[in-house]
Amino acid sequence: MSNIALLLDPQEARARMKRREDAAPVRRKRRDAGFSLIEIMAGMAIIAILALAILPQFSKYFERAAVQNLSSEVSNAALTVDSDFSLTGKAKYVQTNVTASVASVNHSPDSTLTGTVDGTGFGYTITGTNNAITHYCLKYTSQGAAAGLQVTPMPGTGTCP
């Protein structure tokens, strides 16, 4: 056979490969050794940067969940006050009755609900606070132009007005 025919013959190529494998000592190649220290450190740095970018979003998520929970607690307190008021048949709200109604509402241990009667006695306000909520004020007002549940951003003073 000619040289070109020997190069193209599959059986001859297999025989040449077999001779090379038998002659050469067995050595591992560099790419089979695993990851280098630099590659591992680069991967850890990327994961740390992603974690730092995502972390603030989790705190916002938890605060929004706490606001929703406190909103339902304040609304339940308002329903309880209205229900207790209609059952007593009184003409005006009384501070002790409002305070007792608000205190009877089930709420989370982190939440604080405070009920106050306005100066006329025809309306009341319930304010809710929670340790997990730092950027919002929750207030329910029973009458007036801003009647209903109001969730407002907290002013710079850090306390709800």
C-alpha cells in the first residue's frame, strides 16, 4: 500500500494509536485535575456580589408582608369597635369602650394597636405599629375626609403623626 492509503486506512490508524498508548507512560492531563484556587475564588466572589445585590430586596419583601398583616389587624380592630359600639346602643364613642374593643382583637405579639376617640365622640382612630415596619404608618380613621385605612410613608422624624 501507498503512504496515503496507509494514512487513510481505519485499521492502520487504530494500530498506530494502540502503539502510541503502549509506548507512552500514563499521565493525567492538567484539565482533568479539577478547579484551580483562582477559579473557585472567582466563583465565590460572583456569588457574594449577587447575594449583596439581592439582600435589600428581601428586607423590603418582609416589610411589605408585615404591612399587609398589620393592615388586616387594624381593619379587624375597626370592625370590632364598630360592632361593640352598635351592640351597646350608645350615641357617642367612649374611650374606655374603644380601648377595650381594640385590646380584645387578636394580633401578633410584635404588633401594637392603639385606639383613641376624637374630641367630638363621634369618631375614633386606631393606630397600628410593628417592629418590622420602619418606613410606613398605618392608621384607621372612622370619619372625616380621610376616613378608612391609610398606609402612608413615615416622615423623617421616625414616628407616625
